[in-house]
Amino acid sequence: MSDAPDTSTSDVPAMIRSAWPPLLLLAMALAFTWWAQDYRPGPRLLPTVVGVITAALCILDLLARGGTKFAAALRLTLGADFVNREMKHNPAPRAEAAQIGWMIACILAMLFIGILPAVPLFIAAYMRLFGRRSWTAAVLSALVVFVFVVLVFEVFLGTTLYRGVLFDPKGFGAW
């Protein structure tokens, strides 16, 4: 037996190794950044920063997928290879669909009840139901994030977060 690491990528699905995931995410990040420019200067700052950083990371990912020495150096420097993956297993499509379902549920909760109540509810529900954490850990984490979001956005930045169609007099017009 050798102590050398396994350098085989044969167990990594071709879709994960392909250029399509970072290309799709790059397109989404650029569209998100472009769309955010319709907001006033204050509200557009955060989505613009997130979109630009995501786009830069996608470009690095694309560059690291090549067969050049530069790509190999990027993979070594950034840990962007498929040999030493963070997630050692290939998730089942059902597990992937469950994650997408959680995100859709969070977005719908933000739409209907607003960002402030939706974020801690999502965190508590996800940690308890999907992560199988204790109620104490789930509720405590949700409260910490709630306080953080209120302090950063509502207090320090002076931004009123979206209140949801159920609580905003404009209804869907405010979305």
C-alpha cells in the first residue's frame, strides 16, 4: 500500500468536472450584478459586491479547470482540484433536489412574510429538520443571525428590509 494520495477523478461525475457549472454561475452572477444596478446607490451595494466577487471566483474556477501549468498552479494554490474534495461523496439527485427545495422555501418565505422573520425561521427549521441539531442549537443560531441581520442592515446601514407581501401595504408591488 502506498501513502500517496489518490489522484483519480474517475469517481467525480463528469458534470461536476465540466465547465458548465461555473459558466452558469458566472452568467447568473453577471445578470444579478446588472439587475442590481436598478436600485439606489445604498441598496445596490451589497448585491453588486456579491455578484462581482462571485463572478471573479467563477473566472478563477474556469481558469483552474484547464490543462496548463497556470491552471495547475491555481488548483494547487486555491485547492480547486477534484482529488481532495471537501465533500467526499457524490450526492444523490434526491439530496440535491432537497437542497434546492430548502432554498425555494426560504425565498418564498421572504416573499410572503419578509426577510427578518424568514431568515431565522429558515435557519432554525433547516438546522432542526435537515441538520438534526437540537432545538436549543437551532433556535440559538437563528436568534444570533436575526440579531446580526437587524444590527447590520436595519441599525448600522439604515436599510429597511423587505417586509413581505403579507405585511407591506403595496403587496406584490413592493417585491
